[in-house]
Amino acid sequence: MATNRLIGDYPVIGIRPTIDGRRGVLKVRESLEEQTMGMAKAAAKLFTENLKYSNGEPVKVVIADTTIGRVPESAACAEKFKKEGVDITLTVTPCWCYGSETMDMDPKTIKGVWGFNGTERPGAVYLASVLASHAQKGLPAFGIYGHDVQNADATEIPEDVQEKLLRFGRAAVAVATMRGKSYLQIGSICMGIAGSIISTEFFEEYLGMRVESVDEVEIIRRMTEGIYDHAEFEKALKWTKENCKQGFDKNPDFCRKTDAEKEEAWEFVVKMMCIIKDLYNGNKNLPEGCEEEQLGHNAIAGGFQGQRQWTDFYPNCDFPEAMMNSSFDWNGAREPWRNRLVPAQRRHTRGAYINAMTSPPKPPQTRGPAQKVPLVGGARNCYNERAAWLCHLRGVYATLLDRPGVCTTGRLPQLFCCFPAFIIRDMLPKCNWCSKFCWDERGALAGRLFCALPFWGEGRISGRVDGGAVLRGAAPDAGVRDSSALRASE
């Protein structure tokens, strides 16, 4: 899980323990050395134990060699952080410090400041002072402070402070990871979806990314000329046939695709997935003479035009979208392309927001008690007395392969638990695929191949109706062990 397919290292967090620089007879600084460095070590421990990069590795955290009381020590810290590749800094202190002398002045780092809420020499004074300095100098910083007062010698981090530190750390790692990477648009706007209008200013000026553009015909060119990894395609196709079940076809007999046509569509979308991956990050295994195509675009995110001109003529991008959004494929567990970013309509602004999250967000959904299932969403014979709740995900495809279903925490089952790749790696052998890929209307969306929700575990959630997924959760005491017991009839 340590492989980084992008050019550029993962961001490093640097901890800056700042301290009251006054020495003299009262030995103010000396009395605070141990506590100040202890805060830095506690913050570093919290980050390394709870934050991970998108490839599953713990974040790297470095601490300044000494506490920082005056300008030379700030400069020494900055020099160390420069060599370590620090993109994110957290300044911590239990006391008053010389604000403008100890603050992080690097305009490129993402900054946070944690002031200790203690009974003596409270860090709130420094926190307020240094945040004002940051604002005055145009260097944004996040302020972190505890709700409750602690004893001056307290060493534990309160729960509310832990949550604030981790929120800052997660957001900062995501933002720093995106910097310098590319957003790859494949195609352009269609169906009047304004979210597909690329705002290069947003990506370049706000996120520090670049925007790359490729015409959709490049996918057809690579298919026609054989510019893809043939060995990977055969492996991917075999895995898909074994694991991705084909569901019902709702089309009337007179316009239903033949088995041969469906087989061709499966091969098409699997090959499409392989080619889009190559467009993102390149592939050294492409045929000889394709050195340019081997490079890719160093893309961390992207989007496919989608619903009309392409899908009126070719199978759509739902299968590649679902697989790229997932933390696994035919090669096992791996870092996702954190996409809702290869969406069929490519809502890039939403995708960029999602990219800043460490796990896929909840998609739009219609919720209701299981007893109402037969009344909504076109469901048929879905009611089961053991069902506790329902979500209708019709039309929602991206991120679903990373939603293993139900997780109990001593209460009712919790829907949509998101597991990062390093956990999914251990779950892969237990995968029980009970949702299916189904064919929708053959009219405007010719031969559309729908992706659905795979099911993890032992039968707690399943069900499927028409073009979307209906999930029904058994109550904790239902004792359901077989997924077929809850599967909706088709």
C-alpha cells in the first residue's frame, strides 16, 4: 500500500513548540521547556496514530529540534522543515510567546496554532495575539483551543481538542496532497450541466492544481490502435467476469441487446477503465513506440463528459467510474483515484470538494422505514419483517464500491461505513457480491451498464430494484447469516 503513483511526495506535518523566551532570574523559559515539548510530542503521536495518507500509510510528522522562543530558533525550525519537505505546520504552546518572532512566516505552508487552555500562563493569550499577527500579515492560520480549563501540569489532550486537531490535520493533508497535481477533463460539458464547466481559475488559484484536457476520441484511438496494457486488460476482464454479476435487463424483448452485444459492452467498459487509468498516471507497460502515452497527466482527479453524445453511441463510463472510486480492483487493494471525480456528468466542483475528504461522502439518498418500501421507488416485494430501514440510491453510482454496508456500534446498524484501502485489503477475501450490474432503457442511453453496490460480510444488507439499489438492514437481533434471506426479488 506504500506505492505512490503520483509525481511528488506526500505532505509532511511539522510541529513547532513555541515558548516564552524570557530567561533571567525567574527562569521562565526553563520552567516551561518540558511541558512545551510534551505538547508537541502529544500532538505528533495523535497525528501518526489517527491520520493516514490515501495509500494507507501513517502521516509523517517531524518536530522542531528545540522549542522556539526567538527568531533564530524560528529560522532553524524553518530550515529543518524545508529539508524534511514539510507542507503543514502546527504551532503549539502552553504559555505566552513573542508572537511575530515565533510565528510560521512561510507563505506556502498550511498553518494551525494550538493554545493550551490552562490555569496559569494560558496559551489563549498567545493564540489570540499570533492569530492577529497572521491576519495582519495575510498568512491564514487555524486557531485551536480547548473548551474547558485544565490544570497547568495536565498532559492529556481533551477530546474536543483532539477532534479539532484531527480535523485540521485531515483537511491540511488533503489540500497539500492536491497541490501541484492535475485535474484531467475527458470531454466537455453536455446536457447543460453547469457543474461540468471547468473553472481553471478555481483549480489553479484556489487549489494550486493544473487543469489538463483530453478529447474523448483519445479513448477510441487507444482502443483501435491497441495502445493499452494488454496483459492488464485480460486480467481485469477475467476478474470482472468472476466478480461483477450481471443483473436483469429491463428493456422489452424487441430492443434488448443480445448476449454477444452485452459481452462486447463488458469488454469495452473494462478496456475503457484501463485506458482512463493510463491517461491519469501513465503506464510503463504500454506498447513500444508509445512513449508519450506512457507518461500520463499526473492527475489526482478528473472527469468524463458522460450522458448524451458518448452514451448515445458507446457504453457509458459508469463501470470505470465505480472502479476508479474504489479502494480495490483486480490488482487487490490500492489507493483510489478519490473520485466521484470521474463522474458521468463530471460535476468537477463537487468532485474537488470530495477529493478533500479522507473517505467517500454520503451520496444523495431517499430514506424511509422499511415498511414503506413497496410504496416508493418502484420496488417490488421488498418488505421483510426483519428489515429495520431502507435507503434508495437510484442513480447513485460513484463511491458505492467502497461502502461495505452495515456496521453495528451497539445501536441500530449504521449505513455506509467507509473503510480505507488498508482495511479493505483484509476484507477483500470476504467479499460477497450480491448486487448486480443491470441494463437500463435502450433508448437515449443505449445499452447503459449500471453499477451497483457490492455487499461485504454475512448478509446484513442486500437488495436491488430496477436502475438503483434498495438496501435493507436487518435489526441487530435478527440473526441473519445468509444474504439470500434478505435479497429483494427481481
